[in-house]
Amino acid sequence: MSEENNDNGQNKTLDGVVDRLEKHGMSRRQALKAIIASGLGVTVSPLVSRVAWGAEGPGGLPLARPGEPVTLPMNGSPIADGLKPESGTFTVFNYADYLYKSILDDFGAKYDVDVQLTTFANMDQCVTKLANNDVEVDVTEITPDRLTQVTAGKLLQPINHSYIPNLEKNVWPELHSPFYDRESRYTVPYAVYTTGIGYRGDKISEDIPNMDNPWSIYWNAQEYAGYTGVLNSPRESIGLAMLYRGKTNLNTENPDDIDQALEDLKALVDICNPQVNLTQYQTLAQGKSWLHQSWSGDPLMNVWWYLPEGQTADSIQYWKAPRGMGPIQNDCWAVPQMSQKPVLAHLWMNHILDSKNALSNFVNFTGYQPPINSVTPQKLIDDGTIPKHLSSCISEPEDLGPDSLQYMTLTSEGQRMWQDAYARFVSGA
Amino acid sequence: MYPRWLWKALAFPGVLWLVLLFVLPFYAVIAVAFGTVDPIFQNPVPIWNPFNWNFDNTREILAQFLPGRRYWTVFVRTTTYIAFAVSISLLIAYPVAYYISRHARRTKVLLLVLLVLPFWVSYLMRMLAWVGLLAPDGFINSFLIWSGIDESPPNWLGGHDGTVIYALIYGYIPYMVLPLVAALDRIDKSLIEAARDLGMTARQTFFRVTLPMSKMGILGGCVIITLPMFGDYYTPNLVSSSPSTSMLGNQIYLYFHGGPQPDVGATLTVVLAIFLSILMAYYLYSVAKAQKDLQ
């Protein structure tokens, strides 16, 4: 296609966006101003095209997908280079039990500040508290599927990479400019994990990794009834049923696909009566569950922290789907607009991406791998950090390619469909 | 002489308490149920003016409670669990209360203290203790295997109706015993003596005098434990977490806990409140009738 044709196409698409905004009560001039102010019309052609065919996320921003990267609009400017760190109390906003205290203490000692941790129970609570100013925090954990929402709501400030040399130095190249945040305008990565099947090798007789369709183990798990579990998450549980059917579009908003997944999940109640919870990081080791949909950090936590005396590590197994056939995701750090200590927030990001700190946080506490170059399966096996049979718990940079399966932001209608289907599943109706 | 307004003024703290801690929060829930949702953050946006309320959602959700529809199964399951739990609680609590009221003389205070003792430990901790006991390798199963009662006992935490009902009974039974003790204590002993003097057997005295006169305690205890059970979501979560034992409270929690439909959670809360207010109306009617009968 010639450049001229391409320009014409873009102009037509831009017209489409303007038309849509006009329909939402804006004048044509206001709509154009809004597009120009957000920088979308100039810098974000993928955004324009996606909006045009209807895949708008919150605030009309585009929905990022692994093969369809998005550059988020800048909400203000990053802090200037070379500023001195602030003093006082620095507040980190994160899940409970998802950060090694020693890392916080080291940061406080290094910059001579008090560091405190404020926690949230889930990402909904995180976003709500940030949006309502219910907390005063300086740096926050955030997941990529919420990035569109918090950017549209102007809850984050752009970051200045000059404070975070460890991003380029230590982090996987695939995450220097990730698809959900091109140019890493707002985020740096924190942990990366796959979703697979955690199971007890001494209780499950099937050779799960060598099954034609390992996801189907749940639909053949009659003899493990009462000892099976799926993740207490609308996306993950419905995604499990989709993968069972070989459907790899985990961001689908096709009602037929969602209905089919719901029917398959409902069938599980009679087959193996699965528990729907997030306790798999300990229940596999404790023998309360034998087959549980798990994140890749969970088997490691089972082995490291919860294995009863006398039980060997090889009782805990983890099956990870082949590349592009199972979910992989990562968490991030970002600086909220409300941050009173943005310099420290940047330095925190650099601190957590330090290879030594990242590894310590992983192996001493969270069990969730940082996407750091020096953290490789072979190295972790060689130094005895993880047992060889759990090397599948460790992801590699290539796992994050454009064909990777990642749960990302849905439209409002899509979110409603997924939530309703999940609510029906867990109601046992 | 005291001024007449003084007696009305004494009610002020109670009225204030009710307004601040019940009326306003409940109005907020209604405003959320009939309100909208922030398009970006998906937070509830309450509509405070009743003239602007949107009832479409409520109509749709109410329709889903009909047989065969979306909430029918979970509603029936919840009601069944609670009916069993309340009935069994009553069967256990009444003899205990009767004993404390009638036969425990010097040990009465001690027994009452022991009854209140569970309140000193949080509900969550008490339930977690039972999770440990009911675990596949917990004391219950170890005992069953050791005693030869069951060589391969079930996983009690693997989604059993009985486990959830049992947990509800365990969690709420102290609330049933206390009103019963109070009701039985209030029965004038001379009435019982009169019944026996007039030739009634002990059994007849119980069924014709004691039981009818403790009806208010029975109803009060049932109401006190029924109301929180209907909103309970953590008990099935802790001892089962299976869809097959999910209760209506779990659905409310799910919609409030996150996602784009907090208004659905609020609407379910309102629907549940309406249902419970029907039960409460019966309770209040019974109280009024019982008081009239006594006069």
C-alpha cells in the first residue's frame, strides 16, 4: 500500500473516531480537540484503527493485545532528570505477601527513608482506592490488563527512564517496550508467570504432560472429586474451559464462546466438584488438593514453604502449556499521579529490577519469577534453587512473543459477559 | 416532676444510631442498586434522588429468582441450608438452654460464661480451626481411620452440603442459646408448679406450658441466626469453596468484590433484604400476638 493510500485510510479512520465521539455528545470541534490533546491522532495509529472497528477500552483508548501493541497517551510529563530523592515516609502499594520485607528495608536504608507497605486484596480494590484517593501511596503494583483503565482515568504519571537503568540493563528485551505500554511510558515489569496445572504426582495417575490435551484432565477427573480446584478468577477459570476446547483467543467477546465455556465449567461440578479458590500455593503440598489450576509461582511456594516433613519435592508437579497454547502474564510497577515522592518511586523501580534484589524477592519470598536476564531455568537448577522437575515453572523471554496468550482488557460489555458467566459457574446452578 | 420531652429525648441516641448505622447505609445500597457505574473505573455511582432511579436492573434480577432461572438454584440451596442449620441449632440449643435455666444452679453463671466464650475468638479463627480438624489428614479423619469406623473417610472440605450446614450451626449456635435461656428464665415458675399441681405430667407441662411460653425466645433465636446466615459467604468459602455449596451471599460478594457490575451486587442485597423483611414481619406479628395472648 502506498503512503498516500495509507494516509487516506488513516484519515477515514480518524473521521470514524470523530463520528463516534460526536455520537457521545461532543461537538466535532471538541472531538478533534480531544483526539489532538491525547496525541492519539498523530502518534497512535493502532489506537485509531482499533477504536474505529469498535474495540474501545475504558475512555475510548485502544485495547492492547500481544500482536497489537499500543502506545498510551502521555498524561503530563515525566519528572526531570537528576532530581534528589525525597525524604520522609515512602509508601508502596501492593498485594499482601507479594514483596519480600528485606527488599523494602534495604531500600529504606539505602535512601534513608521510612518505607511502609499498604496493601490491597485485588486489582479492583487497587484501582478503586487509587481512583477515590482512599490511599496516599508513592508507587503501585499494577497489571497490564488494568493499564488502559488507569491511563484513561489519568491515575498514573509517565516515568523517566534515566532513573531506571536496570530496565534496559537487566530486564528481558521483550519487556523493554511491551505491547501493552509501548516505550514503557508508565510501567516497568515486576514478575512473570504462566497459568498451568499444578498436581500431585503421587496422587494423579495420568501422565498429564503427555496427554493429547492436558487441559482435559479436569473433564476426566471423576476419581479425584473433592480434590480438584480451579482459580478463583473469572478470566482464568473461563479461560481454562476455552483452552480445553482448543480456543486460544482468551480475550474473546463472542457470546457463543463464553457460553460454551460456561457449559463446560458447569459440567465440572458433576464430574469432579472443583473448589474455586486461590489457595493452591499451599493446598497441593498439604494434600487438600491434588489437581489445581495454578500459576507458575505456586508449585515453587508449595515446595519451598509448605511441604510437610517427610514429603518429597517430586510430589509437586507443574504442567506448563507449550508456547502460545497457555496463558502467560506479568505484573508491573507504576507511579501514581498522587505520588508525593516520585523520585523515590523511580528509584524503587530501579531497586526492584536490580538482579540481586529481584532474585532475592523471588526465591526468599514470593515464588514468582522476575523477568530478569540472569534468572534462567538452567541456572536456578544448577544452583539448587529449584528442583529440576519444576523447571517448567520458569518462563523464558521467548514465551512473551506476539503469539502469546495474555488476558488483557475487555470492553465493558465483554467484562460483563465474562463476569456473568463466572457468577453462573460459581453459583453451582 | 420531669419535663415531658425528657422521655422522648432519651430515645435520641438510639434513633441517631439507627439513622447513622442502618438507614443511611441501607439508603446508600439502594442508591447504588438503582444507580449507574462509572464507565472508566467501574465504581458504583449512586443516584440519590429516587425520582431518577432506574428499576430495569431490579426487574431483570427479580425475574431471575423464578424457578429454573439464574438465581433459583442458589436461592433454594441457601434457604435449604439455613432451614436445616436453624432447625438443628434449635434442637441442640433448646435442651442446653433448658438445662441452664432449670437445673444448673450453682454452675449457671459458669455455663453462661462458657457459652459466651466462643465470642472471644473471632469467627474466622473458629472456622479455620475446623478447617484443620476436617482436613483430609485432620483429627476427624485420623480418628475415623484409627477407630475403624471408616477406612477411607471422605474429604469433608471437598464440597459437601453437610459440612457447610454443620459449619453454619457451629458458627451461630451461641446466638440461639442465649435468647432461649433468657426466655426460659422469664417463665414464672409458679405457672409450672400450678400445672403439675393440677395433674399434668412433666411431659405435658413442658409441651403445654414451658414450650408455648418460650415461643418468643425460639422465634428471637431463629431470627437472630437466620438474618446473618442469609448474608454469609465466608463460611461456605472456608469449608468448601465449591460451586455446589455456594450461597446467595457468595453471589453478592462476587459482584461487590470487583468487576463492572457492583449495581447487581447492590440489587441482590436489596432483594435479599426484602425477602428477610417478610420473615421479620412474621416475627413482629408473632411477638405482638403473643403479648396480646398473655394479657
